[in-house]
Amino acid sequence: MTAAMAHGGNETGSPALLPTDSRRTSTREPWQQELADAVRDPAVLCRRLGLPVELVDPARQAARLFPLLVPESFLARMRPGDLTDPLLRQVLPLGTEAENAPGFVADPVGDDAAHLAPGLLQKYAGRALLITTGACAVHCRYCFRRHYPYGEEPRTLADWEPAFRALEADDSLHEVLLSGGDPLTLSDRRLTDLVARLEQIPHLTRLRLHTRLPIVLPSRVTPGLIDLLQQTRLTPIVVVHANHPQELTGDCAEAVRLLVRSGITTLNQAVLLQGVNDKADTLAALSERLIDLGVLPYYLHQLDRVQGASHFEVAEGVGLALIAELRRRLPGYAVPQYVRELPGAAHKTPVGSLLKVGR
């Protein structure tokens, strides 16, 4: 399976699982059209940002391993001509992705061992996760599921019945997480059908969506989506993913405010990334920007050691020092938990519990 197949079945970015309606009708929602128009060619990305042409061939080679995908809204927040731009760094394919760095593997978080049923993972008590789609609206180069076999997961609502029956059989489960890929690449109709089926499981009380779309494709936060989240009997929680304060501007800020002001609990998780947010000033500005928008900083993840992402890794001792500095600068509610995911662990593991500063 190619990387393009793993992330949506083709190079258009359309989901392979529970697909949106955009390919089945002539009418698309604006966000679906924006996703269809996203930049997929490194040459186009370099030309649009005024980057050196010498980057194109190495970027194209890396994109054969894991395709490039950048929506226009996210591209518009990048600084032209700046190779150090923190948003560009998150999406630009690099030749270093082909290196086999020691300790970096295809499944760094133990997804394969956590399968309860096709498309259903459980790692922690009380909640389980549905891999709703293989598609995203942006391909982050540090993605911990960049090698995930999405093509082996369910493709229609009927195919999901074994997963739903597994959820029904365990009344200790109270929360279901929609993940992927990104669950908001599904159309409102597909999401409504999925949520309606989950609502039939009486012991489920919470619905959590892990999504990058409000950040990179803000037009996805539609009135229909807000209505769905407000009307479900399940308590909705939206976890967005912003790594740098530069992401939280313009239409993105408006979309996030809409979620928050609609009464939907909204949290943020970030990944500590070299050259993106590995400075105290940047992390403090990110937390303050999130708080000002009404979003609680939730997690700062130590990089999952996935093949192709070793150039993003920051030493844990550096991360601990950064968190210590955030505690000095910010109120407690603005300091995210610094964690890493260990395969087989019963919960996210605080990095400070494993390593002392300076070791």
C-alpha cells in the first residue's frame, strides 16, 4: 500500500472510510471544495511561497513516502520565502524522512495491539476510539499514523457493526473518541449517521472528536456541525491540534471562537517539535492565545517516534525545562500536561515521571 492509499485511498485527500458526499454529488460544501483544491505538489508549494527550486525534487521524493497536502487557509498563514516558518516546517516533505533512525518505527504507540474490532481501538479504561477515516485535511510530517493500514478498516456504516457490537458489549465504556485520519473530513450527513448509531448504546455518555480541521480548514466548522454537536444526547468534547500561535489567526480564530461560544468544550493538544515550538516564548504565546480564544491547553506531547519524523524530536530534558518555564510565566490552567504515549500503558505518561531534568 502506498502512503497515498493509506491516507485516503487516492491522492485527492478524499476519505477512504465513511466517505464524504463530495464525490457522489455535484454540489459540494465550501469546505469540501477547499479540501479538493488543497496543494498537493511540492513544486506548487515552493512556487507559491517563493522557496528555492532546489527543494522540489527532494520534497517530491519524500512525498512519495507520505503525500503532501496543505489547504489554502493554512498556506495563507505561512511567511513567503521563509524556510524556518513554523507552519511550513510542519508540512514540507524533507529528504530526511527516508532515513531509518534507530528507535523510530511504523507503529510507535501500539495501535495494532489495541484493536478490539475492525476500526475500534481501546487502550485506556472507560473509553474507546473509532478510526473513522483515513483522510486528513493536512498531512503533518510528524503524524504518528503516517504508516497506519487504513485500507484494512471499515468503509461503510454497515461495516462498522462489529465495532458497534463490541462497544455495546462493554458497559464500562462511557466515552467514544472519533479519530482517524480526521473525523471532520466526513460530511455532516455521515457524521450524523455515525453519531445516531452511537447514541443507541445506552452506556455511552460522551463523544470526543480529535480534529485538526478547525485549525487548518476552518470553514469546516459549519452551522450543521455545530447543530449536530449541540443536539446529540452525548456530551461533546472537541480536541483541536495547534502547535504554534501563528496557526490561531484569522479564519481559524473565528472558527475556534464559534465552537467555544456554542458551548462545546474545546481543548488543544500540541506536539513538541524541533524548529516549530521548542522555545519557551513560543509555547507561552501558544497557551495564552488558546486561553484568549476560550480553549484549554490539554496536552503537550513528546514526539511519537514514528518512522520519518526523527528530525522533529526534542530531548525530554529540554521539554521538562520548557514546562518549568511555562509554570513560572503562566497560570496553572494555561500549562498543558507534558506527556508521552507508551504502548501498553494504562494512560498517557507524564514525562517528568520518567526523567529528571538534566539527566
